[in-house]
Amino acid sequence: MAQSRPDAAPWWHSAVIYQVYVRSFADGDGDGTGDLAGVRARLPYLAELGVDALWFTPWYVSPLKDGGYDVADYRAIDPAFGTLAEAEKLIAEAGELGIRTIVDIVPNHVSDQHPWFRAARDAGPGSPERELFHFRPGRGPDGALPPNDWPSEFVGSTDPVWTRLPDGEWYLHLFTPEQPDLNWAHPAVRQEHEDILRFWFERGVAGVRIDSAALLAKDPELPDLASAPDPHPYVDRDELHDIYRSWRAVADTYDGVFVGEVWLPDAERFARYLRPDELHTAFNFSFLSCPWDAERLRTSIDTTLAEHAPVGAPATWVLCNHDVTRTVTRYGRADTGFDFATKAFGTPTDLALGTRRARAAALLSLALPGSVYLYQGEELGLPEADIPLDRIQDPMHARSGGTDPGRDGCRVPLPWGAGEPYAGFGAQAEPWLPQPEGWATYAADRQADDPGSMLTLYRRAIALRPEFGDGPLTWLPSSDGVLAFARASGALCVVNLSDTPADLPAHTELLLSSAPLDADGRLPQDTAVWLRV
């Protein structure tokens, strides 16, 4: 892998990182489930796309009660996906193409099939095994009520976060009952995760994405949320920073990088995770959930850059991921923002409008200073799929009482070949999630040679992205509804979100446009352009 110049910014400051949800990426053995063989076969596609790294959502042994985020063994690949030896080959082969690998670590909880929890369940009350988790007696007569009033992390769920075992004790799980929370006050929990980090760094991964990074530490008293004083009993507790300082020491030994999933409204507290001795980067959920509105997008961009400036960390930009409604669908709705609490069946969508906006948003995000995360299939312009009720697997749907459509709609297996069975996903039988009618029209092979396709736009944009360099952003004067900014390199980005065409600033070359200019050379509505001055 090419080495950076000593004076160059680290690779992760401006990387384009592609998120791989293995189960739905490509099926190498034909059994209907994506696997590592499928990813390895598509590495040339990813290299041609131009991405700098791959982030793999959990590929570990798992009962898949929550899409793989219920891990039973962090040091083994789930047999449905392949083997550890295949993972090592994949890391090496991607590296030969200049593509780094980032793995997903889920430290808040494990699967109820993890050896630690199985031992704790069998050992009984008061045992050392149960000290690795949060076991408590219940309240009320005969301990029949949960130990506290904490809500589920699944928005809209009214299910308790405690499950009672036959011996009378309850255990904590902020997510599903199959995902018991670990006790991060126990030194064995900390040591185990540091060892897991070393295990994967020694196999060549470049970085680690940390799931639910702000939830690990709990108030040891586990008080009711309704009566708990500040700080919060389980979100963003100060004890977390000592954990991540220890992790950073491990990562620095291997020149590894962290990206944290940190959902926090407080900018100052968010920035604490990005101090030089903690995490390198964190996901930007403000930008992801922001509506297609010029003023609000500019505020999100300014706020993000301001949050990162005091600690000198690069920002991250993401439009969609494995939990979020796909961009072309979201941007085609009356409400173009994203909120888990507002997800509902049957929301009307104008896909043509959403696609036009998604193309413009791609150029906007790729022009901003920092790194960009691209969820698989976004480069194909895939819409959110409607999954038949009897095929929905996401527990978010069941735990909402059936009102939330869940996250499966953005996890449908990718279309690779328009004329092949199951759109070339590779399956010899129907894939684990059904592909909707017309899915083949989005196939990668159909888009590869189409100069107007979403895939071509992303390939060209990623190739041209170095034009913007690593310098800061400067806003330019613009009319209402137009975002225009310059980067220190002399490249400009202009996005028109107004309802009238916009004049372009002075420039010497048009580098790329998300849609054609009008007959007068102006920028149409919902269009973005890259310029060189």
C-alpha cells in the first residue's frame, strides 16, 4: 500500500469510505446470503469506484437477531459469510488495490449466545460470571417488576430493557433481550476488548468503527431515569473517556484509526470524544438527518466544522447508512429530514425528484472538508424498498408493535447484473431479503457505461475530489436557497436548492455537474456543480 508523505495529512482526514453490509453486498456461494467471497470478487469494482477504505458492518459469528450487532464471537467470522482465513485474504487483497479495511466493534453488548453470557445465565445469582453484565433483583412483590424505568434504545418501542430469568434475577439490555449489556466497570470487560482490538489490528485492519460509542458506561446504582440527576445514568458518562484513552493507546501501536458512533446534541461534549488522545473521528448525524434545505444544511455544515475545530479532528459526512432510509427516497418526500420516530409505512415519495436531489447531495458531501462515508448501493441510486410484512426481519419493526417498517428496506441485496437471476446478486435461490420488481434497472453493469448514471457520477466525483485538497471551506456570496463555497485549492462547489435557476460565480472550468445547466448556462433547481477558478 502506498505510503503517505511525512508532511501529508493522514489518509483518514479526507478518505472516501465505503460501507459494506456483507449480508446484502454480493453472494459468492449462491446460498442467498452475501459473503466474503462475494466481496472479494467485487474488489475491482470498488477499486474502480475509487474508494479509499471499506467499513464492514459486523461479520462475526452471530445469531442475527439484530443484523449481526448481536455478536457471539468477535474473533471468528460467521460461517454464513466465510472464514477468518477468507477475511485475512480479503484484507490483504483490498490492501493490494490501495483499499484499507475498517471493522465494526460492538462494545456495549454481546449476543445472549456469547460464552460469557451463557456462563452467567447458568452460574446463578451472586456468581462472578454475572458480574460481567448487569444482573439485578426485581422490584415490587416477589421482585416481579423490572429494576428500573430505562427505555429501549429502539425508538418507538415500549418493551422493557430488562428480562427476568427463571432464577428470579433480571439482566439489562438496552436493545433486544438477545443483546445483554456488558458491565464496563469490570476490568475483564475492558481487557477483553483491548485484546479484540489487537486481534484485528494484527490481521491488517486500518481502523475500527465503534457501535453505540456513548452507551457503554452505566451509573453503578442503575437509578430510575425519571429521578436520576445529571449526569445521565447511561449516556455520555465521563467514565467513557478513560476507556477510549486506553483504546487509543492500543490503536497508536498499530497506527490504527477509530470512528465512533456518537449521537449527542451537545457540541462541546461531542468534541470531547475527538480529543487527541481519544477517538480520531465520529459520525456526523446532524448532516445525515438534515432536510434538503439550504439554510439548515449550511447550519449543519458550520456547526460540524465548529465542533471539530477546537480538537483539530476532521469532520465526517454521510447521507445514508444501514439504519437510515435511502437518500433518493428520503429526498423525494415532503419531509426530507430523517428521524427514527417518524418512520411509517406508505409515505409518498417522488423518486425522480429524490434522485435529482441525491445527485446534487453527492457532490455537496464530496466537496466538503473531511472524510465521506458512502453506504453500499448509494452509488447506484437505490431507493428504499418496501418489504412484504411476512419477510421483515428487523427487530425494530416487531418491537414497535408493527408501526415502524424497520431498516430492512435499505438492506436489500444489491443488483449487479441486469440480465441475471436476482439481478446478479449471485444467489441460486431467492436472496434473504426479496428484491423489488424493477430492481435490475439499477444494476451496476447497466450503469457502468451510461454517462448519465448515478454510478458514473460517483466515479467521476471521487476521481475529481482531490481538486478540493485538504484546506478549509469559505462561503461565497449567494442568493437565497443557494450554497456556494470555495476551498483553499481554488475549487468551488455551488448547490442550488431554490426554485429558480442560479447564476454561476466566475470560473475558468466546469469540472462536474449533477445535471445539465440550462440554456443560459445557469444552475437549475436541485443541481450541484464543481468549478475551478
